[in-house]
Amino acid sequence: VLRERGENAAWQAAAAMRKGMVIDLTPPLAIAAAALSLRHDLPMADSLILATAQAHDAVLWTQDEHFKGLPRVKYYAKK
């Protein structure tokens, strides 16, 4: 956010994230992320995001093209 929109937007995004839930990176979650990384050729950080969403039966909404076409992902291209 800082790179794309600037410092004010980054602070707003950080404030919004504080309303969320912090999920611990457990060994089973790390293994699931590694498997997703290999299966879908995802960068490890992206696979951690996807594994966490899957572990919590959540739909992942993103503009990150790495996730395009994956199940339970709602991808919207950047304008």
C-alpha cells in the first residue's frame, strides 16, 4: 500500500488490519502452504495467505494475479 498509494493510505490500511484476527503460523499451516506453493507455483508468502484462507473456509479476495483461477479465490484485475 505504501508503494502504490502513499503513507496516508498505508496508515489507513494498517488501522483496518487491526480490526482483523491474527492467525498463528502453526506447523500444519506451514506444511499446507508449502504444498500449495509447489502445486500452484506460488511464492511462499502467497501460499501462506491461501492456506490460511482455506484453513478458515474463507473466500480470498485479491487483485494479486498469482491467485487468478484458483478455487475459492475472487480475483479482480487492477484498473
